[in-house]
Amino acid sequence: MDWTGRCIRDGKRGAIPAHIRPILQRLEIKQDNWIDGIQHYGNHFYKVVGIMRHLLEETERQGRKWFKGQSAARLLYQ
């Protein structure tokens, strides 16, 4: 995904500049666990995906105690 976004080709409206950190790093996602997380998405997550801090913020915002994925977030995200 990151590589595709950085490609510069005729007819393409834009590209991710070289000085911007790779997408997975910006999202604080562990690269080693990315493929497993995508292949088994439904087993790990349900309504929300993100770093633990964001999951907890969304849990509180919605008045919930937890979301499926909080334990997976600890493994998948840095």
C-alpha cells in the first residue's frame, strides 16, 4: 500500500512524498504482524481497529466497556 502510494506515474494525481514516514510507521502498526492482522481481521477485530489508546478513547466515547480487538491491538500495534 505504501509502495503504491509513493509511485510517481504519468496520469496519477499525486504521490506520497519521500520525506513522509511509511504508512505503517505513522499508524504505529508492527509490520511483522500486519499480514496476520489482515488475513484474520474478523477473528481479531469487529467495529474498530487502531492503537490501544484510540480503542480506549472510542470505547469511552460510545459509553462501552470494551470492543472486540483490544487484546489484538496489543499484539498488532506498537
